[in-house]
Amino acid sequence: AYGDDRSHEIQVCLSQVDRHLTLRIQDDGLSFNPLQYANQSFPMTLEAAQKGGMGLHLIRHFSDECRYQRRGEFNVLEVVLEEGLEVDRDSSGAVC
């Protein structure tokens, strides 16, 4: 994802406004838009299953909206959850 041996940072931010929960993942890797890839078909058996590819399907299935942007040197993926959202918070107010 990076093409070099340097240290890299991935930022993950979770925010809530009203009934919208947004997960933003940002990295400085090579340009990669996961939303350009088609969903893989489900295998009929566990033996037929292959590694990889199902994460994107799960994100698309369970989210209400997904957005990708390349901002300068950064990949930014936002995943939005909306209706019927149940949010648990700890004593500090952080989303658990």
C-alpha cells in the first residue's frame, strides 16, 4: 500500500452528528479507491472461500453511505451509518 519502507500513519476518526455516525479512515498510501471495486460473489462453501475481498462487501452492506476522496497525498474513506443507530457511550462520552 505504500511502496517504501518508511514509517506511515493511519488516522481513524469517529464522529456523531444527530443520527449520523461517520467513520473516517485516512492514510498516506498509494492512491486506492476501494469503492471502484465490484463486490465479490459469495462462495457456496467455506472450502470454496478465498482470502480477501469480503470486507468491502460488508462495509457497503452495513453502511448507509460510503465516500472516497484523494486529498493531496492522502486516501480518505468515510463510512456513514444513519437510521436506527444505537450508540453506546462510556462515562467520558466516547463511543464504545
